[in-house]
Amino acid sequence: METRDRTIDALRAIAIVGVVAGHWLVSAVVSDPSRPAAWHGASPLAAFPALTPATWVLQTLGLFFFAGGFAAARSHRERAARSRRERPARSRRERAARGLQERATRSRRELAARTRPGTVARFVRLARPVGLLAAVWLPAWLLLKATGAPDSTLHVVRSLLVHPLWFLIVYLILTVIAPLLRAAVGRFRLWPLVPAIALVAACDVARHLDVATWLHPLATVVGWAVPYLLGIALADGSLPRRAGRILAPAGVMAGAALVLLAGYPASAVGVPGDGWSNLDPPSLFALALAAAQIGVFLLVRDRLAGWLRRPVVGAPVAVLNRSAMTVYCWHQSALLLVTFGGLLAGPLPGLSDPPAGMWPLHRLLWLPVFAVTLVVLCAAFHRAERVRTWRRPPR
């Protein structure tokens, strides 16, 4: 019997494609005309503010954490059901006595122990592609440094490769504390969202006042815990489809009010000159955007399930889910490799020139080249994402 929720697989695929396309579109690598090997980074959003609405579609980290929370809760429920099926039959009296004993002795440690295999498997699935990326690029970066590559170029390479991986630390933390988050949703339903949102709001106020920067790491974890908790609630049946009728318009109105009345940056990602970013740490605007996106997903989920039954739609989603971490880890490598190759031909429009004039259109034309390069990289490195899980045999 199929236990995977294909709509969540599709949501994860959309989130990965959104983040990858967004990075490719906003990561401008500018080559110095007098020294082609000297690079510096630039943001096309600073030169083209009219592109800001695109960030509302392509900034999909909220959807990724939402799918992660759903997967964690669904995985726990399936393991619990499998454990019950594999438990040997007992007499009614024995089962009653055993049930009383289990309820009397159950503790948080035992609850965490039951989820440990899934936690370890998810950790390994995240760590292996990252380790392989480091094993390839660390020697390459040292070689660039040894051969006299300009410091600005080394900074661009390091930034493009390392910066996108920050969210994996947050994801791992949420994976470790997932048992506590599931217990909170099971007992209090959606009420744990209230203190989480309040902490993000407090961090936003502190940023405006330029105080309490120590709150930022905590606010990053707590902020992305909001869509993660919503994913858990969906898996546990606490987030019905009709909630989309509230989340979608409420998210849109809250985001508009934050930008128009509270002075929040309109871009969903950081832009030089904005003062601060809606992603570092996630602001109330980032949560409003996540709420709107999740609300739209809930509203179209039933129709999406019908589309996914068609092989032409379901097959690409399945392929992307099997290699999601590999795609994410190597997508900026594809951009760098194409840019390195472009050095042989000199400054190319949309690839190594300053973001001005027709740059956005030219960059769109490079996206298929980045995609083909990424496919080649995934074919070479996707095996690192395969994790074999060990299952305890029934006694």
C-alpha cells in the first residue's frame, strides 16, 4: 500500500525548484573587464526593483519546512503503526496489564528513542551530500587560492557554495526536536504558533532598534519552526483544507500591511541597501509569505492530487524528490562551472556582466544551460543521497 503523500512530494519539488531558480536569478557574478578572473557579486534586485514580486514566488523556504514537518510527523506515525503490527499477540489480561505499565513508565527519553532511527536516517541523508560537496570543492578552492585567484573571486565562490547551506542547520535542529514539536501540536493543537510568532515579532523590533542581536540565531530556528509546526498539524489532522481560506488572504494582507505601514522591505530576500533582510533571520513578512503560500497549497491540494496521478506530472516529481538534497547542494556549483567556462569567451551578457539593461532577459536564457549542467552533476553525485535504513526484526 502506498503511504507517501504525493501532494507533499510535489510541494517539496516546487520548493526546491523555487529556491534553485531564485538563486540562479539573483546571484549575479560580475567579472572585471580589465581582470576577467576578478569577480564580485551583485544583486539584480538593487538595479531592477520592479522584479521584487518575483521574490514572493521564488522564496519558497516556508514550503520546504512545511513539507519537512509533515514528513517528520507522518514518518513517526508509520513507525508507530509498524511497531504495533510487529508486536506479538498477548492475552487480553496481559495486554491490559502491559498497557497500564507502559502508561505509567513512559517518559520523554522513551518517546525520543522511538523516533531515533528516523532522525538518524534524515541526518545521514542531509549530511552525505554536503560532505561530498565539501570533499570536491574544498580542494578546488585551495587550488584556486594556490594559483593566485583574486581574493574577491575566492569570496564569491565561497559565498555561493556555503551561504545556501545555512538552512540545513536549522532543518537538522527541527528534526532533532521534532518529537517535542509533535507532542506540543498533539496537546495544544495550533496554539504553540502564538509564542513562536511573538518571538519573531520581538526580534523584528530589536532589529529596528539595532539591539539584542543575540536573538537572531534563536529567531531563525523559531521562525522556521512556524511552517514546520503547520506541516505537523496537517499530518495529524489539525490543519483542515478550509484553513487555506484563512491562511492565504491573511498572509497576503499581513505582508502588505508590514511593507506599507511598518516599513518592512518588500523583497522576500535580502537586497543591498534595504538595511536588513526578511530572511536573516526570518521576519514577520517571511512568515506572512509562508502562510499565504501554504494557504494556496491547501486550497489546491485536492486538484493537485488528481494531476499527480498522470505520469507526465508525477514522474518528474518523484525523480526530483529522490535527489532533492543533491539538487540543492550542487545547484550553485552548476552556476559557477558555467561562469568559469564563460571566462574563455570573455564577458557574456547575463553571465558575467553587471546587472543592467537587458540583463534579466539574458539571465533567463542562461537558465537552461545551468539546468543541463546541474543534471550532469546530479547524475554523478546523487548516489550519496541514498540511505539504507535498518529495521529491527520482529521478536
